[in-house]
Amino acid sequence: MPVWHRIRSMARNVFARERVERELDVEVRGYSAMLEEEKMARGMKPNEARRAARIESEGTEQIKEQVRSSRGGKTLEILWQDLRYAVRMLRRNPGFAVVAIVTLALGIGANTAIFSLVNGVLLRPLPYRDPGKLTIIWEQDDKGKPDNVGYATYLDWKSQNKSFEDLAVYSSWQPILQTGEPEQLNGLRVTSNYFRMLGIHPELGRDFLPEEDNPASRNVVLLSHALWERRFNSDPNIVGKAIAMSASSYVVAGVLPASYQSLMNQDPRGGTVEIWRVLGYDVTLPFACRTCHHLVAVGRVKAGVSFAQEKAEMDTISAALMKAYPKEYSAAGVILTPLREKLLGDARTPLFILFGAVSLVLLVACANLANLLLARSTNRQREIAVRTALGASRGRIVRQLLAENCLLAFLGAAVGLIPAYLTPRVLAAVGTGGLPRLEGVQMDWRVLVFTAAAALLTGILSGLAPSFRLSKTDVHESLKEGARGSASGASRRLRGMLVVSEVALSLTLLIGAGLLLRSLAQLLNVSPGFDAGHVLTLRTSVLGQRYNDNNVLRQYFKDAVERLRVLPGVQSAAAASQIPLGGNMDEYGFHPEGKMNANPELDESAERYCITSGFLATMRIPLLRGRDIEPSDSLTSPGVILISATTAKQIWPNEDALGKRVKIGVLDHPWLTVVGIVGDVHHVGLDSTPNMQMYIPHAQYPFPDTDMTFVVRSSGPPRAIASAAGQAIHSLDATQPLSRVMPLEDYVALSVQGRRFALILIGAFASIALLLSIVGIYGVTAYSVAQRTREIGIRVALGAQRIEVLTLILRQGFVLILAGVVLGVAASVGLTRFLASMLFNVSATDPFTFALVIMLLVVAALLACWIPARRAMRVDPMVALRHE
Amino acid sequence: MTPNQTELLQGTLDLLILNALTTTPLHGLGVARRIEAVTNGTFRVKPGSLFPALHRMEEEGWLSAYWGESENNRRAKYYQLTRAGRRHLEKETERWGRISLAIARALEARG
């Protein structure tokens, strides 16, 4: 069997290599000897015969090499041989090896780290059964924007559609766990089919039952694995037990698997979802109405139904509903968002930008390594010449050199795995501003494969040019006695080009970082509309039967604020249903007297702050006109409201808003009179223009909020009064939960965290690239000075001024830098527009940033030239000429 | 080099070597000389092609080798045909016959 033969000889070639080699040597030399004997037998003299035989047999070493390369298993063997040789070479040049490995570790490490981020967030499959079929279905409002759905609408969708296997809805839910220390949990209320539709099965207990999904029997919950461990000691008998939450009792139906991390409801300020309760609505409930837009609908599309089909069907259903209930919908139509898009869509752009930026770093690292290799290649010409003379073909030499590079790259990659390993910790320390699924950012097989591929690519890319240059070495010239390594013109040009591209790439990254830095500076310069310094915030959610009485509730907040206000070091205190940049979205319809739409659903809505008196003073929100809310605004006095400047301008553009009357939310409430106009605050983010806002007194509003945030302005650092503030509130009622005890400034910081994250990373990449390019420029200049020592010596001996020598060297470096800058500016103009979505008040081609960054780069690069140039200036002509 | 040097196609070289070994085992130089003799000097096989081909065919199992003594008592590696080699030679001979016939016809058709 030929196959068997081949395997056997392959094994022999590998394991009995020495014997095979010895026999080959005897065979080939025997051939030459016989040839010689043959010629002598024909009458040639021994000398002539030997010479003729040698010419005819064309060199025993070459023949042996040709035989070797025709053998089976040759590729493997050669690879092994090349690698061993590569290890020897690197050990002989530890300095070179260290510089090269560090360069590669920086380049590959940064790439692996970002890839592990991209992998963990974007590439990992969603934790649902067949996630591609899951779609979020929004109602479309009159501005064409997506809106949540009301329960009645959901029921109609569910019963009328034929495109979806199933539809479910969820809404957010924040219960307070009352076993042990009271704690506010992040949860969802979901219809009973929710987990079945997603394809998630509880690891303990059971899923929700359809018969539980009604108002009479809805106190049933599922726990996340983490919550079960954290608060219930992984109690194996938890199923069926009752737990006390928000002054009610709930039965635990089951525990979800640890692998399931909820992706719905992402909020950087809150935690992940840890508890689920069955929704339990029916249409008779007041908040199950069509205009009660507070549910999110998810559907699983039937197999074979296209996106266009499901959209067309849902649009038809929606149009029919609009016709049947014209007062309850502001527009017909639905918006479909694939679940993946909804959950990960926002993360995609910044991650791809980071990935793009980090691949530029890898290119710089490649260029730098290629540069190092070229510098070294001059010294290796001789070695290569000897190997060529001994029968190595050109392909064989290129392969050998590439093997050396790949070995380097893999060593670099191994070191580069360290940053990737540390990525999760770094992310936690820096804060990513709401990137989802960070718990999955870790080393897995995809990351390792990526790293290996990056290493291989780097090794080949950086080694290709130098290898081909080297393999063209002229054997005859290089072997001449005393021939000194000298860079050929081509090699010098190549190195120049590499430096130019390094400079260009670094400049592009630096400009990107510069633009982001300026954006962040601009953003932090935006006044949020309030003064965040020296303010402590504490969030609470009032709990207990006695607070069902609204008067008790109002009195509780009045008293709590009073206790906070009299604490030592406290200047003022207040409470509000939400705070700007707090991440809440509490908007109510704003219905001005005489300007209401026939369909009140079409009236504008405004962000609603239900506040105690003293809120404006504590937040330092300016009162522009009229008066603040006073303690005297109570249930017995006429209803009042404060509006923001934007609200006044938008609703009453040419009139005085003071004294006008509005209704908010529902129309059967009494009129509220506008008594004051206050400054706008940035509620959603510093980078978006403020919406309409309104402030109503907690002491007067018919439905006083139970979820409130205390704000306390102190004269010292806010954290210093945190425990005193907590004690003051608990001295009134020790059972009340307090959460998010943090300075108001942290809310501002969290709102720009995403930008800061991008800036830190791109800044780090730009610094690495700059560092590598400076090393590259330094290397090229220093090398050229060393090469030209003799020439410089002659110039000095002939009377050249030191300063002329200096300019000579600097000019050479300057030309390279200039070319790099020109290319880099061109590349930046093309590339920075991809950053546009992350910029704020800065154009993607901001001349100021460009100029500043170019200056920085040129100065740094010239410094890198300056050191070797100064050495050239000090060349002693006598020493230089004797250098020969 | 030699004026009548002809580029040998790999298959042709294999065929010539197998053919040279049909009657008696030969060492490397012997194979080269035999090919030269039977083709009246048309094919001069260079050692750089000969030895790789011999080693390759040995690995394929068409040739086997043993160490013997040359005419001048020199240690030399002799190659001989195996049964698989003989089968391969027959197959190749037949194929070669078909090809050369076809080419000959094609060339005749030109006139």
C-alpha cells in the first residue's frame, strides 16, 4: 500500500533523521566518486577528472537539499527545523528579541483586549432559543418615534396577528426585598409566556403558569441564580416558599439558570434584573388602557415569515385599531426592531470604532517590527549568503525568516494575552457607560483563535518585505572578505517608507483621541442647569401600610427633609421624584388651557419633577421669573406648578406664561397655575437639548410619589455626611430602604462615562502608536548616523560646521516626518467622520485639534531625531576616519 | 550545458527510471547511464533531478533499495523495482503509448 509506505518513510525521515542523512551523504558522495572513476577510466588525469565530475554533479550539498525537499513530511520537518533555528537566533540577540516582543505584545495585546470586548458584547450569541426570530414591537407615535405599548393594544395584537408564534410583554418593576436588610431590587413584570417564548427554563422549580397571569393570583416570582445565592443562601428548598417584598407576600416559583443574564432594561446606574414577577393584568385595570404606554412587546416570528410580511400585517392591525379608537392613538403603524438590534445596537458603533483604532496600533507595531528587522538584515546578509552557497533556495530562506518572525509574533502574543486577561478588571475600574453583557468579556476560544491569527498575520506582514530583501542578497559580494554590512538604497527607502506610515498612522490615532478629548471638554463645559458640587443624593422607595394614606406620606417626606436640613454642615435639603441625569423617564402629558388638541394624546409631554420646597435652592436651579414652591403650597391652597424656560417658550411663545393654567397627565384633575419659570436642566444627557420640564409640589399633588430621591447640599464633601444623612432618615423610620447613596456629581460623571471610556482607550492606543513611531524614527536616524560616521568625519575634517552636520541629519528625519504628517492628515480627514457620532460641538476636521496634534507629534518626532543627530555632531573626524 | 539537453517532464523521468530498472538493480549513476544509453544520449539525467526522483519513488513503494558494492568496491545504494513499481510501469507505459500515438496523429493531421 503506497499510503503505508509514505507514512513509514515520513516517520523514518522524522525519527531516524540522522541515519537517513548519513545514508544520503554516502549515496551522493559515492555518485561523485564513481563519476570521477568513470572519467579516469576514460583516461583523464585525476585532477581533471575530479574537476569535471564536480562540474557535472553540480554540488553535493545542492543535490542533498533537493532530495530532502522531495521527501514526505518535509514541510513539517522544515518547520520544526526553522523554529529551532529561530529560537537560537533570538537567544543570540536578546536585545533585539526583547524590543521586538514588547512591540508586538503592545500591538497584539491591545487588539486581543478589544477583541475580547467585541466578542463578549457583540459576537456571543444571545442567551435565547433561536434569537434571530425575536423582535421588539413598538407602537409608532405621531412623530414616527417608537413608543411602548398599552395592555389592551397588546391583547389585540396577540389575538389578531398570524405572523408571530407568540407575543409577550414586560415592564420594569422595583420591589423592595424585606427579608433582612431592606433592599430595592431591579426586576421585571412579564406575561406568563415570556420565558417559554425566549426559550429559558428554570433550573429549579417551574415557569409561570397561564392561570397565574391575572390580578387575583399574580404574587408569584422567579429569582435569578445570583439573587438566590446572594440573598437566600442558595436554599435548595426555596421553591414554594413565601418571601416578603414591598409589604406583600410572594411565592417563589423557581430559580433561573446561572447562565441566564437578563439583557432587558439596561441602566448603568442600576443593577441587572434579578427578579421576575408575573404581569397579572386584565383589561378592567385602569393602567391596562390603550394610552397606558408602559409595556414592551416582544414577539417570536413564525418560521418562513419575512420581516416585510410581519411588518405589513402589524401595520394593518394597527390601522384598524386606530380607526376603531381614534381618541386613543396618536398615529397608526408599528415599528419592529430585531431584539439583537435593540439590545446591542447602541454598543456597535463605539466598539467598531475602537476595533478600527486598535487595528491601526497593530499596523504601527508591524511597521516598527519590519523596521527593526530591516536594520538587522544588513548584519545578516553574510549569514544568508553562506546559507545560499550551501544550497538553500530562495523560498527556503524566506520561509526560514518568516518562521523567525512568526515565532517572535507568537511570543509577543503570549505576552499580549496578559492585557486581555486583565480586560474585565480594567473595564470595571474605568467604567464603560452602559455597555451590555460585560460579564461575558473574558478569554474564550474565539479570543485565543483571534490572537493566534493576529500573531500569524503580524509575523508574516512584518517579515515579508525584509525577508524578500534579504533573500536577494548577492552571494558573491557578501562573502568577500571585509565586506561591511551597508544598507542598500532600496533597503533605506523601504525603512523610510515604514517610518512615514508609522507617523501617518499615529497621527490619525492622535487626532482621533484629540477630537474625543475636545468633545469631552466641551461637554463638561456645558452647564447641566444645576450645581452638582457638594450635593449628596439618597434614593428611597417608601414602604409600609401606613404610607397608603397620602397625608402620612406627604408628612413623612416633609419631616425627613427637615431632619436632613438641620444636620450640622448641611445648607439645604429637599426631595424629588426624579433628578436630572438620573436615568428616569417620567413624562406626563402637558395640557395648557385653551391650547389643547382635540385628541389630548397629541399634546406635548413634559418631564415631571414632584418636589418638596427647597429643591430649586438645593440644586441651585435658577428661578427666572415668578416665585418658587413654598411650604405654604398645600392641599388647601390653589394648585401651582413651575415650568422651565423651554416649556414657556414652546407653549406660550408670544405670551407671558405666568398665571396660565394647565392640567397634567389626566384631564379630570383641577387646573394648576404657573407661578414660576425656572432654568432648563439637562435631564437626558449633557449632549442633548433640554426637553420641556415642570415641577409640582409633593405636598399638594393628589398622587404624591413614593419613589423619591433626597438631595442634600453640604458645605463639605458630600460623602462625609452620607452616614449622618442615612441615620437622620432612619431616625424617622428605620424600615425604609436607602439606595444609590452617592454625590450628585457621580450622576454627571456616569452620564459622560461612555465618552470617557472611548477617550481613555483611543488615547491609550494613540500613546502606544506614538511611542512606537518615536522608537522607529529614532532607530532609523541612529542607524543612518552610524552608517554615515565616516562620511560625517570627512565632512568635519573638510571644515563643515557642527551645526551643518546637525541640520544634515535633522533634515533627513524631518522629510520623513513631514511626509508622514501629510499622509496622516489626509487619512484623518477621511477617517474621523466615523467618529462623528461620538463628537460633541467639535467638527470631525476641527483645525485647532489638527494643528495641536501635528505640533505635538512633530516636536516628539524631532526630539527622537535630535538625540542621534547630536551624536553625529560630536563625531571626532580622527576617530571616524580610523573607524574603517 | 549539453546541447541536446531536454527538459524532462516529471512523469517521463519516472517512466524512464522505472524502465531502466526492469532487468537489473542499479545504483544512481548506473540508472543515469542506462537512460543515456537506451535513448542514445537524448536524455542526460542530472543528479539534482535523479536522486529526488529515486527517493520519492522509494517512498511511494515503487522501488526498494539495498546497500551493495559498486564495480570498484565502493559502497553504493542499489535500487530495484517492487511489484507495485512493475504494475505502475505497465500502467504508465500503456498511458504513454496512448499519448504518443495521439500526438503523432495530431502532427500527421497537420499535413
